[in-house]
Amino acid sequence: MTNERPIALITGGAQGIGLACATAIANDLDAHIILADINTAGVIAAAKTLGNDTIAITCDMADPDAINHMFDQIESETGTVSMLVNNAGIAAPGDFLALSVEQFRQVIDVNLTGTFVALQRAAKAMVGAKIEGSIVNMSSINALVAIPNIAAYCASKGGVMQLTKASSLALAPHNIRVNAVGPGSINTAMMAGVNANPAAMDMVMSRTPQKRVGEPREIGDVVSFLLSDKASYITGETIYVDGGRLGMNYTC
């Protein structure tokens, strides 16, 4: 089955930044939206919220077979993905000395390996269909600055930054662009604990020149821009959306 509108797949799309990205892409680019998430009930509810024939798919981004099956299903039932947002991610915070290999691998499996598998699979389909598509990976300011109690997350996002650069070079001959967005402190479920802790929030504000946390919509708008023709000469870049934090050189 083919679809005249561009098909956009957003992983980790049940809530937060993923859902904000989907909303912006639907509004700005008139794309046919497919949301993927490990949370079945959440992704179905998110798809109903968006409406407009949004499709919900359950997928564990730590499982390469599940990712490939998801693309097979999409291509069979809807068409070839021409816009991919690799947003799914986990953090596993905790004391560095207590971090287990299993916990470290779990974060890498979702945030980095899952991103690679989806990126490569989407790119193969785009090349095969001669589609000049666009891919956006979700990195983080923690690709550049580290926080000691999320070591695996920092390692994974640094990997996403470099994967973005390497894949953009490999795919440039096919006119497939690959970029990344690096959020700072964004008002999502991942920040709920910080929001409820005045001391922790004071620390976040001390390292954020704009003196506020960002909203998921502000990430979605940048992702939508990078996917669009307005960014047609941008590839291999990571755009940091952090309220000025990186300029302060604060790490913790």
C-alpha cells in the first residue's frame, strides 16, 4: 500500500518529546504519523490524541528483530518511511560504582544500538525506493557534558552524536540527511523528580542562562525544521536546545 503524504516514524512517541515531535511534524509537514513505543496503552492513547489516521505500533527499541519487524510491517501496510525520528531513550540513574554491566548495556541497547538499527533499516529502504529522506536522532547536551550518576546515558548520547556524523557522510551521496537534536533540561516525565525537589531545581536553574526548563514543543519544533526542506543543506549536525547551558561550561 502506498501513501501520498510523507510517512514519519517517531520512536518513543507515547509521550513527552516524542509526542511533541509527532505533533509538530503533523502540523508543519502534513506527514502521515506513525508512533512507536514499548508502552502499548500509552502509544495507542497518543495516536488517538493526534488523530488524522495516526498509527500506533508497539516496539521494544532494545530488540533489533522487533525493530526490523516494525519496518517490515510499516512498508507492507503503509509505505516507505521518509522521515525518521529516533527518540526512544532511557537513563538508568544511579551511583557510578554501583552501575552494573547489565544496566549499562540496557541503556546502550535502547539509546545507541536501537538508534543504529532503526537508522540503518530506514536508510536501506529509502535508498531502495530512491527517496531523499531525512532522519533526526535524539542526542543530549550530555553528549558533551557529563553527569556522574547517568554515566551510561552520557556514553550513549555521545555515541548518538558520532553515529549521526558518520551516517550523514555515508548517506549524503543518496541525498539522505541525518542530524540530531541535543535537549537540555526539558519538562518531561524524566524531570519529574527534579521538578518536585526545590534544591535540585535551583541547581538546574543555576546552570541555565534562560532560567527556565524547556518545553517538549520547543524540541519538536527544531526536529520538524530539521526534517523539512528548510534544512536541506544541513546534515551531520547536532542542534543543542538547552537555554544556553552549554555556553556556561557547567557540567553538574
